[in-house]
Amino acid sequence: MALSNKDFGALEDLIDQKIEEKAETTLATKEDISHLPTKEEFYDQSDKLMRELKETREEVTTLSGLQGQVHDHEERIERVEKKLNIAVSV
């Protein structure tokens, strides 16, 4: 059985209707995205976060270097206290 032009028209209408229904449920509307930041706001916030991350990493690097110095000082103080017979109160 061959399809008539009327059948093709009905199929087109049905397909168009299904596409519109699907689009209504999947596409974001302006209202849906109104609470999102603008591109500039997003990039500004990202820049602030990256700057803070960089500063934190630099601080960690600095502090890790000082940790070794503190440990060295602690050992030296203990040796001096032992040599001078100084009682350590903890």
C-alpha cells in the first residue's frame, strides 16, 4: 500500500508536533538562565579564584621551606640545652 500526499502531510504534522513538544521540555528559556552570571561576571569570579589559589600555593611553598628551618633550629636548641645542662620544661 502506497502512501498518499495526504498521509505524508499528516506524518509531517505529527513529526513537527513531536519536535516542538521535545524542544519545549529540553531547551532552556531566558527565564531558566536568568539567574546565571554573565560571561564577564563569570570570568571576574574565575580570575579572583585563580589569584587566591596562586597566593595560597605560594604561601604553602614559603611555609614548607620555613618548616625545615624550624626543625633545624629545634635540633640545635636541644643540643645547646643538653650541652649546657639546661632543664627543659614542657
